[in-house]
Amino acid sequence: MEYASSSLKTSRCSTVIINLRTVSFRQAVPFILGIAVALPVFAQDSSADRAQMTDVWIRVAPGTDHPDISSITAAGQAVMNAYDHAADGILKCLIDWGRVNTVSGFPMELIISENQVTILYEYNHTVRRVFLDQTDFSSAYPPSLVGYSIGHWENDTLVVETRNLLPGWLNMDGVAPYTGAAVTTERFTLDPERQRLTVARELRDSPYYSAPLTWITVYRPAEFPVYPYDCTVGSYGSGLEG
């Protein structure tokens, strides 16, 4: 007689069949108990939670997650004082790591794969690639507005470190500059029940700040996709600061 139990089906194992003609009850019990003990391990598999991060996200409360810059140094303050609005790259439809992660009220799309996380920001069609299969920063990669990002998983939290940034700003109109030596760390954590993605960010830049800058942004699933962004040279564009 053969018994097949559908309750023993998981995403990684097929139906288990025990042939009682050839297996004694004493032999079968440890086998069955072993499967019963293993089942919670499958239930705790984090791959499903990570996969749920693949979505389009928009900030819950735009404009409320700027860092406290009271630790700005004299050198950083001097850069703020010398800010020239007409020379700001944002007027040429260029966007840096800082402002795409602080003042932008536009959505972003996360695409999670085995070796890479791709982040598509609607704002100025900005694209970031987070490499999950690397541990060293490439010296051949030139500095850019969004830098070079390497990530890894700590349980269900995606941890991303970014270097090789061009100098940029964390806010509009010459507020909160950072140098090309800045190093950022982002921690992406999903609450699957509440459908909230929390991103805790830290920026370390000793020439301009005597202490790390930290801020937290909470996102919810967007009701719409990432649309094409129509940037007009010489203008910030409508809806920029949400």
C-alpha cells in the first residue's frame, strides 16, 4: 500500500511516497518526522520576501526625510555659501545620488535578481546597478553621479554601499553638499504584511561633515508604473519636490 500526502509538498520538494510493503513502520517514522522538522525551514525561506521587493515604490511622505546637517564643517559651509544656481547640473537634466534619494517625489522600481539589483528612478531616467556578486570596488570604474554600488543580503535586508561618487547635493538650491570622497550605506527592509519598504541611509563625508548623516525613507507600492520623464533643460520640472 502506498500513501501520498499533499501536505508534504513544498516549493522545493515533490510529493513523498512511502511504500509500506517494503518499509517497516519503525523505519518510516524517523523519515516522516525528519520531513516534519524540515518543513518549517522551507516556510522560513527568505527568497519569497526578497522577491516582493521587485515592485514600483513611491515615498509615503515626500519631503520629510532630509538629514540633519548641523554637523557641517567650515569647508562644507563655504561650498554652500558659494552655490551658484545657474551652474547646477540639475538645470541640464543631470541628477546626483543625493537628490534622487531625498527630494524626488517620483517613484522608483526595484528589480531583484540573483547577482544584481537594478533601481530605476523615474526622475531624469536615472539608473543604478547594485552588484551582489562583487566584494571589491572596481578601480577602473570612473566616478559618476550615482557612483558604484555593491550589495549583500543580511537575512531579508539588502545592504548597499556606494562609492566613486561625483560631488553632489542632498537637497535643492545649494543645501547639504557632499564630496567625491563620500561613502553611502543603504539598508532596504521590506515589511511584507504592511507592504512598506523602509530605506535607512547613511552618508559619511568627513571633509564636509564631522559626523555621519542619517535619514530614513518609507515607501509604499505605487499604483502606476515608472513613466518616461520629460526633462526641460533650464527648469527643475514640475512636481520635483513633492
